[in-house]
Amino acid sequence: MPSQSFDTNPSEKLARYKPEVREAYARFCATGDVEAVQIVILAMVREHLPKPSDAPITDGQRLIEDLGYDSLAVAEVVFAIEDTFGLRIETSEIMQISTVGSLKAFIARKLGPQGV
Amino acid sequence: MGANANNTKGARGRVVVTGVGFITPIGNDWADVAASLREGRHGFGRVEFFGNPNVPVKIAGTVRDFTVDSTNWRDWKWPAHHEIARETLRGLAPHGVYAICAIDQALAHAGLPREAVANEDATGLYCASAGSAMMLHGHLKQMDQTRGERGNPMGVVSSICGTLNFNLAAHYRITGSVCGFVSACASGSHAIGYACDDIRLGRLARAVVVAGEELNAETLLPFAAMRALSSQSDPALASRPFDVARDGFVGSCGAVALILEDAGVAAARGARVLAEIAGWGQAADGHSVAMSHPGGRGLANAMKRALADAGVRADEIDYVNAHGTSTPVGDRAEALALKSVFDTNKKQPRISSTKGLTGHPLSLSGAMETAFCVLLMNEGFIPGNPHLVNVDPVCEGLDLPRTTLNERPGVVLNNSSGFGGSNVCHVLRAV
């Protein structure tokens, strides 16, 4: 079980997300399944695209150059992740994240050893 | 497009209105607003805050076709034909949604596509807003809950007083001047006044003026704490400016936009001109943080200055759209100010307060009522004071019609007063 105090009721924080995203969040909360976190992070990246799109999002895509994120959108998605997973992410850490894959890996590291 | 296209150096430009857009309790377009004003149809609905029937505010001027009562923009709804991108929505306050819809409507009314004001150095943006107390409350509550460790990154730009100008400047790609006005209930009139000056001085060719206000517990109930709101639940009794039994104002919301242009620039593009803003004036009370000067000193001076700026005599004014919020002190002060400006032995203007129908939308009121005046001059009628039953004796000698008059006003004065005794008046002339 994760050691942090998570909101395990996905109908609250992720109410606007698709059922499979809420289920993934609930699975992570119950089992610490890091694969489930990836589903949630990807959905949050999509939710905070400044220009909405249904196009596939891949790990190699850069948030700013490829997905059209600006620095405010990066701050927004980081805030949403912090709020959902009860994390604290420093500005210096945000500066190290450029691609979707690096964001997913970073969050997995943040949650991983402590969280399972 | 160059500023001051038709002005010789030193000559003062003329400012004309070429478009208006309405999101108001009495209608969300020109035709609807015109019908409401002509028929004396109010825009009040029942409201309840905190699910608490003991809250002493029962009715308010509400806007139709919008749902913006959440602090999360993802919950908001607005008429589908207005396009608002996610990258704009994320930084908006609820009244920013109203404002965009009003500006889009005003631009279309003026025959201008959005592209005509984008990256156009001679176009400015003048906004009136008190910010969003609701958004500020929501964001700070979130910050409290994390004991200051994190907050919404859009918390500042979606809530503080400049929220309209920050967001709309980016949304419309405004590259001329961009500014905001925070003189409470005179803000909208200040925005128009300074926009006029920048056009008259040749600094700009065109200005988008917009004022907005939202209706929620955080915005409205602090006025109940001041005992400034009517406690009536009957819409016909709640907002009755100049009536002896008036007991406070009715809160309301919305946004109104006006497109102001240098007359030469408007003529050069063949624009339909709706009215001229012939002049404006302002003066302060120097009296109280919230109460009007008991004799209406500042408002009288503001009216005189507006008349002088326009080169218009008092007896040339056909209609005054009064500030008239329906508060005991404010209406009395305005009545005395009007009597000191308009000689009761000479031709009197018709006077009405359209807040009897709309309620008082605070920062929005001056711009909304200026736009109403533009509409009246084009539609050819003067709205009455339909909720006025027993005229306060202090108004003796003033011409306060109860019902709509089929008279086309040619020269109109619009009054506004805000907290701190900030008074702003505009003179409009039909074209």
C-alpha cells in the first residue's frame, strides 16, 4: 500500500476523467501499481493540452515543442499531479522534464520506492 | 490602420461608437435588451446562497444561457456559438466568459472580425472589473488546505482585479494600450472615458471597452454586510430608484462591450456609426469611503465637466440615465446633484434609472448604461422608471417618467458613481 495519504475515491479528484482513468487511479491507490500511474499521468497530460487533441500522445513527444504546452500549462499539469498524488514537486525538478516519457518516469520515481 | 488618421496636429479627434455587445440580465443581444427596456421588463430571478434561506438576499439580476458558478472552468457552460479556447479558459474568471461573449458580439456589430483588432498597434483594450472574489476565495482555500505548499498556477490571473485585461489582451492579441479600471461602480465609465481620451489625443484609432461583473456569494454578500442591498423578495419592489420606500440595490451581473473609434477611421472603413461620445467628466466627493456626498457635490461637478467637455448646455440634454441604484443615500445625493445642474425653470431632461430593471452590476454599470444610451438613441425611445410608485420628495422638479416615452433622445447624459466618491459622467450625441 502507498504510504502517502491518497484520496482513494477516484470519483472525487478525477471526476472529469474517463472511467478507465479513475479505475487506474483506484488500482494504484489499492496496490501501488506503477503501470496504473502511467495511465493517469497520460490522461492528465492530455487534459492540460492548451489546444485539445485526440491524437495519440507518445513518450518521446516533448511537452512544449511537440504538444504545444506553454510554461503555464506545464505548471498546471504539475499542480494537478501534485494534488492527485499528494506529491511536492520542486521548480528545479520541473525544469528537468521535457518529454512525456521523462514526466512519467519522474513521477514513477517519486512514487515508487516510497509508495509501494 | 493609423491612429489619428483624419486629425491635424493639435485638433481633437471625435470618438464614435460603432458596435456594442450585451450580456445582461435583461437580454443577451441588442434586440432583447431593446425589448426589455421598451417594455419595462426586469431581469431579476430568485437566488439562494449556501443553501441557506436565512441569507437576507432573495433576488438578483441573473444572466440567462450561462453556467459559471463553479471555480473550475471545466464546469462552465456558455452559448455554443462563442468560441473560447481551453488556453484562454484556464485563466479566466466567470465574468471573463461574459466579457468574451460581449466583445465578440460588439465586434460583429461593428463589422469587425477578431483579426481586425489582433496585432493592430492602434487598437487598445480598456477593461472594468473588480476581479473575482469567488475565484480568489477558491484558490486561497486550496492554498490554506495545503498550508501554503501549493496552489493553482492560474490562481492569480483568474482572480485579481486585472483578470479581464490580462486575459482579454492575450485572447484578442491586443498590441495597443491595455489597461484596467477599479473605481468600483464608476469603473466602466472610467474605462470609456480614458479610451475616449486616448483616441481623441491620437494615440489610438480604436478601443475595445469592456466591463464585467459576476454574481455569487463572494461578490454579492459582502454588500449585504454593508446593509446596501434590498431585502425585498418581490422583483417589482426590490429595485425602485428614487422611490421614497427604496431600501437598497439589487445585485446583478454580466458584461457589456463597446467598440469606440476615431470618427475618421470609422468613416474611412464605411462603418455604421451608432453615436458620438461627445465628452466626459469626472469629479470626486472627497467625503466618505462608501457613502455619497449628501449634497451630490462630486456628481454635480462631474456632470458639469462632462457638459463642458462636450460643449453642450444643460438644457440641451434630452435624457439622463441616472446612476440611481435604489439606495436611500445614493439616490438622494444624485437627485440633489441633478437639481443643481439642471435649472428647474428651464427645459428639463427626462431622467430614469435602468437599474430598476437590471439591478446594479457594480463595475459593469457605467459601460452597460452607456451602451443602453447608444441603443435608445438608435431605437428612438426613453425608458421609464416602471417600479417608481411614490417619488421621494427630494426629487421634486425632476422629470421621472414612469413609462416608456416614444421620444428619440438626441443628446444624453449618463451618470456613474463609485465607492470613495468617484463620479464619472458621459455625454452622448446622436449621429
